[in-house]
Amino acid sequence: MKKGAKKKIILIVLVLILAAAAAAGLFLFMRKRNVQTYIQQQNYVASRLLEMGDYEEGRQLAAQSEAGSPNAVSEELLVLAIAFQEDYDTALRYAAFYDESGSDAVLAELCEKIETQQQALEGLSVEYTADWEAAEELNATFQSDLLILLLRVQESISVKKDSAAVLSMISMLSSDGYGTEIESDNSLLSKKVETLSSLESGDYAEALESAQELLNGDSSFENRALVANIAASGGASDSELIQQNSQVQALQAEKSELQSQLYDLQAQYTEETRDNKKLSLEAQIEKKEEQIAQKEDEIRTTPVKQAINYIETTTPVTQRDTVSYKIELAQLYYQADDEERAQEILLDLLKESLEESLDEDMAGLLLSELLISYQDSGTSSETKQAWERIVDLLNLMDTDYYGYYSGYYGSSGETFYDFVMALLDQKFNGLIIRRIDSTAFPTVRVTVNVALDLDEELTEKNFTLYDMGVEVTDFKLLDQEELNSDEDLSVVLVVDHSGSMSGDAMTDTKSAVASFIRDMDEEVDLGLVIFDNSAEVVNSLGSTHNELLRGISTVEAEGGTSIYLGLELAGEELMSASGRRVIILLSDGMDGDTDRIDGVLETLNNQNIYVYTIGFGGADTEYLSYIASQCGGKFIEASSSELLAEIYASIGQYIQNDYIFEFTAVTDTENFSRILRVEADISDAYAEREYTVGVALEDILSEDEQTPLADYFKQIGGSFMGSEDALDETDTD
């Protein structure tokens, strides 16, 4: 080949390469531009929702914009939404995270207004009409200030704001706009809203198509997760996605063949007269039914397993270390009945979160919000709302919000939310440090309760102790039988029988309590207290099991709810008992008088009486959690009264799972105030507790409030007074 021809070919190749690079560059530029328009459009819709008072909807959209492409407007809108919801501490925390330098004028002004509002509200009490009116006026002024800031942010958003498509999306996403017909402008936001609309109507095939188009335009992980979650819904029997899944179709054909074989066996069984042949057919029928059930599980989980494979193989490496990726993966494994793998992922994530080593994406912030809410108030409505924000961000569809039920329950019959809450409960409440005895310091004795379901007795190898942050290597686990003071166990059952407990709630409660009584060892002293507006001892401590069973059978639902009276009366019953003393309180309502509870809890705590609480129905979960935490116990929430028997059985095991350790402090032995941490290798459970050496800290603090002895001597005629003056003041005869 001639040299000129070679140069020509090389030139053509170079031109083609440059053209391809230019085309790729143009494609990336246009894609980036489309994403930026999508984010701006979504921000505008979020701002309009906030303007209309749909604060949660606006907050969700702003969070999704920030997750897709971090930007100042999304951050400002997100913090404004939180402030509109009057969650001031969270708003300040988010603002500080987004604007460390304080250079964002909107966030800086917003923080200043929030701090001024908090200071103005301090000292006001809703119990007084004047204060309540003053607080209302402050809140109204604050909301007006927020609206002014919101409009300023809204004006900075440069998109076409008055298009019919945008207005229809605002209408659809508003609290009363569901069912609105979507006018698409072929934008990414239209694709997203179309996807949500299809999910709402149950059209998963159409939802998957629009979600894939959305992902093609914006490759954020949240959109990838949306595609995976919709595809996983192929397990729904009424879903069109089933028809598009060849693997599921093959499994369904195998199931049909097994069912046909089952019908033949059942027909043979009906006609068979020989007993030995009937027994053989019964065994074959049972085996065939098991095979069909197994095939149904495969049909249900196959789309989920395909979604797992899709997420694991298509997610870029840069997105795999995010909280979003890990929560999405855990949810899919849970849905695929692999709860062990789901738990492993979540426990690793929680460990990273507590060590503050998370990659702080939007989901990471939401997870932090969830953990703060859970540690403050347990499984309260605030915790559930914090979880729902993660669900909305990743479109996990773990609620029936979109009419989505496929895969909603795991193999154990609980939702993924229940699974996550149970995991948090095991981690943060699975160990309870009951008591720390430092009277023989530097020798310390610690009583730890393991409030977990155990397959076998734990040993020293299952525990790790840290005193003042340093691992204790020479602790020993004491033999429970050698500790005479802890041999006895006394339990008083405190049962709410207010009017709201009527019907199945009362029936299920009586059945659960009766089951608990029967299961307890006869050597355990039991008592029964009931409460409504007042409290009554039905069976005094030490009653026989038959007396207790008769007692619970007579309880009827009536009256109001006064939890503190029930606890107070149970405490009086246990006051003279020896050994371990426990109260198990059940309620489905809210305490009618919360002002006196702290005094009762202080008395119970001082007497080392532990309190476990059970709540269901309309119970005040935060209040019941508080009661348990103050008295070395644990709160357990029942989703229905049908689960009460199982919960009582669990508590029956928990109250007997006490472990006592002894160790010698070797570091900072002169430090008066100390911290002990105990960890167990079950669910990564841990507990921390402060303790003092010598005089108890509360005694020292109370001593500070006493009148100085010099004043006391002066008052009664001590050495600071002249003898004659003393005689004059004291001799009244």
C-alpha cells in the first residue's frame, strides 16, 4: 500500500474517532443538561407543594433531588420543609451539614430565625391559655417568615414554571390530587410521575417501562432501585410482568404439573378402601403438597432474585458504598426470604453509622434521622415517619401507599419495616445493664439482662466488656446459683382493662396472661393488678396459679386509663419481696395522668424493681418506652392483640436471662464518674451505663441543694452565736 493511501486511512480513522468522541461528548452534555432540567423542575414542584402546605410531599421531592444531584436549591428547600414541619433540631442539623462554611445566605438566615423561634418558645406552656395564644402567634409569624424565604428560593429556579405538564404534576402530587390525569411533556419528571401513577393504579408493566425510560435519562441509584423494585413485583399473581418472565412461566408450568399429580393422588385416595394403601397415599399427598408450596415460593422469589442480580451487576462501583445501595440490597434479600443476608447487611450498616464512617448520601442522613428518632422514642410515629422517608427515597414500596402487596411480607409474616425495627430493638435494647455495684471498687460487679431469644445459655465468650473505653480482659461470669439474693423471682402482671380493651383485645389479653401464668415455674411468685381510672389487686403476690387463672378470667373492660396507679400498686405489692422483682405492664391507650409517673418510676428504680411494658392498639408507645427505659426493662409493641401470647412468652424468658460479671478496674481508677459498656455477639447488641465510685452521684447532687451546716448551726444556736444570745432565743420559758 502506498504511503499516501495509508495516511488517508489513518486520517479517516482519526476523523471517525473524533466524530465518535464528539458524539459521545454531545450525548453526555445533553444527558447532563436533561438531568439538570429534571432537578430544577422537581425543585420547582417541591417549592410549590411547600407553598400549598403539603410539607411532607415537598420534603420528599427535595430529598430526591438532592439524592439525584446535590445542589444548593434542593438543600434549601429540604431544610425549609423540615422547618415548616416545626422539627427545629433536625432542620438545624441538616443546615449545619449542608452549609459548614455558612456561605449559603438562605440557610444562614433560616438558622438564625429557627434559633430565635426556639428561644421565644422556651418557657411557654400549652397548659396556660395566655402561653398557648402567645405560642400560636409566634408560630404564625415564623411560618410567614419561612414563606418569604421559600418564595425567594422559588424565584431562583430557572425552568418553565407555568406549563400545563408541570401544573398537572403539581396537582397530582398534592395531598388531594391523586387520580389527576398526567399531561406529559416527555421530561424526566413526567416519566417519574407517570411511574408513580402507574404504581398507584397497579399497572406494574407500564410502571416498569416508564421507570426504565427515567433511568436511561438519569442514572442515579434511586432510579436504578425503582426499576429493580418494580421488576421484583413480578411475584404478584395479577401482574402483567409475570407474562414477561420466562423463568417464572417455566416454574408455573412445573407447579401446574405437580397440582395435576396431586389431584390424581387425591382421587385415588377417595376411591381406595385398603388402610395400608390409604396411608401410603396420604404420605404421597403430603409430599406433593410440600413440593407445590416450595414451587410457589420459587415463583414468588424468582423476580426478586433477578432484581438482586440486576442491582449487584449493574450498579457502578462508585454507588456501591452508599447507604442507598445497602438498604436497597437488604430489602431485596429480605423479600427473597434470605433474612440472614439482609440482617448481615443492615448490621454492618448500623455499625458504620454508629462509628460515623458512613458515606453521607441522602439516605445516610435519613438513616441518621431514623436512628436518632428510634433512640429517643423507640417505635413511635416519628420513627415510622422517618422510615417512610427512606422508603419514599428508594421507592422500596414497603407500604400499601401504591396498592403494592407483593413481597410486602417476608417469610416470617412481618414487613420489612417490622424486620428493621426488630433488628434495632435487638441491637439497642437487647442488653440491659440492670445494676452496677462499685462498693468494693476497684472490684466491680455488673448485672446484665439479655432481652433476646436465646437458643442456648451464653458464656463469657459471647460478651465483651469495656470500662472507660478500655477492654476488660479478666472479667468472670458468676454462677447465678451462688448469688443468694438473686435466687427468688417475683412478678406482678399489671393489665389495662379500660373501655378501649373491650372485645377481642380483652379476650386475647386474658388468654395471653393465662398462658404466661401456666408457663411460669410454680416457684416464681406471681400477682395480678388491673387498672382503669383506679387500680385494684386482683391476686396478691404469691397466689397459686389456679387463683391467678380464676382472677384473670373475671376481668372485664371498663373505665379510663391510669397507668401510674397500676404501677404504683404493683410496686407496693413487690416492696416486701426478695430477689428479682419485675412488673409486666400492658396497655392499649394513653395515660390519663402523666404528671405523677416520674415519682412512681423513681420509687420503683430506687427499689430495683424492673418494668417491662407492652403496647398495642392506640397505646402511647413513646410513653411506654420511657417507662421501661427508666426501670431497667424493655418495651415491646404488638401489632395486634393476637401476638400478645408470644410476647408474654418472650418476656418470661427475658426476665430470667440475667448474667452477673465481676471485674477489676485497672485504668483511671481515680476517676469518680465512669462509663461501662457491655457487648454481645448476638445481633451486635450493646448497652452503656454511667456509674460512680463511692457515694452515688444523685446523693452528691442532692447534697448540693441542702442548707449549709453553718446556717443550720446558726439557726439552732451553734458556736457562731454568743452564749447569751443563744440562751435568749432558745429559752422560751
